[in-house]
Amino acid sequence: MNTQPQRHPARRAALAAVLLAGTSLGGYALGHTAWADDAAPVNPPGAQLQPHTLPDFTNLVTQVKPAVVSITTKFRATPAALEQEQDGDAGPQQGQMPQLPFPFNQMIPHGQQQQERAVEARGSGFIIDANGTIVTNNHVVKNARSVSVTLDDGTVLPAKVLGTDPRTDIAVLKVDSPKPLPFITLGNSRDVKPGEWVVAMGNPFGLGGTVTAGIVSAVSRDIGEGPYDQFIQIDAPINQGNSGGPLFTQDGKVIGMNTAILSPSGGSIGIGFAIPSDMIRTVTAQLEHGGKVTRGYVGVEAQSITPTTAQALHLKQNGGALLAGVQPDSPAADAGLQAGDVIQSVNGTKIADPRDLAVNVAGIQPGQDAHLTVLHDGQTKDVTVKVGTMPNEQTAGNDNQSRSGEHRERLGLALAPLSPDARNQLDMPDNVKGALVQGVQPGSPADAAGLQPGDVIVGVGTHAVSSPGEAVKAMRSAMGGSDHALALRVIRNGQPVFVGVNLDQANQG
């Protein structure tokens, strides 16, 4: 959203930004180029080259512009909250990731400098039916005390928030108008292909009704914002204040909603992300009628399969979602799924990674059966799970990818029992049994894998261990074969994760 001064939210994920520094006001020195004697010009005299005609979006913009709106939110932020926002003002650094274009425009009443501050922010949205239903981003209206909508003709209407879905960053608003409002239709984002022309509309930096054009750069992007990331990446300029604005194809259909940018400065560098319209349609329908989104849930923690983990678990392929944990009394537990199982398909749809698992399970209505293809101890089997309703604080899949290590001199680990003091420090439940990692030898395979003091080893391969002695015995047994990799099941920060350790690998330098 647009503001003065600019403030960038401090949302982080694992997508690196390449920073280009240095500006030259002079000319570039060009070296002499030697051409082959038989080289021929690409445009010889008399040749007629076919001109490439760029599309004209005039009629499209005229048609859809009346349905694009400006959204103004008012709320109060404490000094601590504003200080947190200022922490994000330094700008993205290398390793930084997409940010939501949602800065603040502060208005500080006299006498309130050290208290709560009145904050006003602006974003974009679009009308999807004549009755005044409007779609925008959740982060545009989050924590708002009041929301108003400015139509293309300048009319300002108060808006009611019908529902929000933070997991997909979608919100639905409603305004009452004495006459039917112009609206636009959601298209099918599954038909979108890289290379096709798109048009983005919104209110960048408060400049309402702005139009930018570009092409689709990629589809189904995972930028680390949530378990259901399927963003459309575009190079059409998206700036602060574009949040919630529509993304059109040349036939006037909305195929996305502008949501995030990757930028070192807060402005567009040609890498923007939009929520696909198919997701908007599904989420919006539920928010309109119930004010919340109901998703399928099976109760597993899943992670991607690294080559080392695949070797350690004797997996022939790296695809699928590896179960690092199965929650007690969950649909997955009732169906007999276990840590170490690999889910390869859901209702016939191939699962490539934990995100695929999360998206597919979430799309199944609670109460229905999910038919899974599962790899268990090297054998493929079919498992039927009756899908439950996802609790508010849980997600259908969690890609907890981390690295860890092992034991014994060859591994470089020092293990200790889980004492009462250690349990208290780690907030570890009494029913968790395992071996506490007390030390990691620098340069060892354990160190190279990223194992840390405070990790708790609860399993070796698919076999549970309840003490350092059992862990050592299981690891020695696993290392006794010809394999050069070991899989440990580790609890770190309360989350289970399989860690693949390459026994031939150590930190170099």
C-alpha cells in the first residue's frame, strides 16, 4: 500500500535477491569488434523485415477500470508496532525475499507521539459482483479499525470485512451502493502460460487507476509465504499500493491478484507475484458465505526428500513428501501412517513435495476419503484416510527442511540423556523419549549436516530410540552396511524432521 514515508513489512523467506550497485553517468567504452570476412548483415539493403506489433490495451483498460477500487484502512499502531515496521525500512539485503508492498502513511495527532499513533494506509481491490463484493489482500485490511472504498468515479463508501484468510492473504469486503456496481469476472489461472501478456491495475504510491503491462514470467511459484504458495510471477511493474489489485489477460479476465514483490528498494524491479484466480475463487466463495475457510486436514508434518535422505532411507527417487511426524489421534494416525512413510500421490495426483501435499489435502472437503499412494519400508501400498477439518492453528503440511548429524567418533556427536532440567529448557513433553545432542565436533559429518546442541534424536531410520545407548546401537547397526548415509529423526524447536547425514561428508574449511 502507498504511504509517506515508505515502510516495508519485515516478512522473510528463502528467496535471494541480487543487488546491483553503482550508476554511471558517462558512456560505456566499447571495444573493437572483428567480423568474419563472409559475415552478412541481418538487414541487407532492400530487405523487408516484418514489424512486430505490440498489443494495444486501450479498450481493455477502458472496460475494466471502473471495477478497480482504492481501499483505505485506518487503525492505531503502538510505538512498539511502528518500531517493528521501522526495522524493515533498511531495505532488503542479499538473501532477502519477496515483500508485501504495504507501507504506512502516518498521521500523528498532537500529544500522541509517545502513545498510540493513528495510521492510515491505502491499497487496491476489485469488485467481483454487482452487489458490491470486493476482493483484496488480507494484509491490506489486517487489524483495521475502519475500511473505506473509493470507486473509480470518486465515490467513497464504507466497507465491511466479510472474512479474511491469512494463509492465502485473501480478504473479502462488502459495500452497499444504491445502484448496481460495475464488476469483473474471474478467469481460469490454470490456463495461464509463461510468456503471455498481462495487465496489472492498482494504486501504486497512491496514484489511483494506474495501468502497467508485462508478461507472465513463471507460474506456480513457491516464495515461502505459506503452505499454499502457487504464485504467478510477472514482470509487469508492481509497486507499493498495488496490493490487492487485479491482474488481467488480454480478454479482460482476472487471472490473479497482485500481492508481493521482490525488491531491494521497495519499488518494482520486474519481479512481482500474484495470487492465482482459481485460488481466489475457492477462498472467496467460502469467505462470502461463512466468513472463514474450511480446509482438509490429515495431521502430518512433511518435508522434502534430499538426495542424502533418499540414500539413507533407500528411496529410489527424490519425489514425494516424507513424513517427519504423524500427530496423535489424527486422521493420518488412524489410517496407520508412520514417520518415514513417503506420500507419492493423493487421489491420483502426483505429489512432488510437501507443498503439493498441503495444497491437495487442503482442497478435499472434510469427511471425504483421501486415497493415498504411500511408500512404506520400500513397499508401495494404498492407504485411505478420512479427511478431517484443519484446526485454526495448524497447516496441512510443513516443509521443515533442516540439516543435522549423527553419533560416534565417525559422526562427531556427543549424546546425553534427556534430564528433567534439559526437558524444562527445551520445553520437551515427558512422553518424548530420545537422546539429547550435547555437542557437535567441528568439521565432522554431524557438523556438515547441521546438527546442533539441543536437538533431540528420537529415531534412526524408521526405528524409534529412547536413550543415548539405543541411539548409539541403532546408528552403529545402520552404519554397518554398505550405505554411506544415515537418516535421523530429530526434534528441533518442537518440530520433528528427518535429517539425512552423508557419512563421507564434512565441512571443508
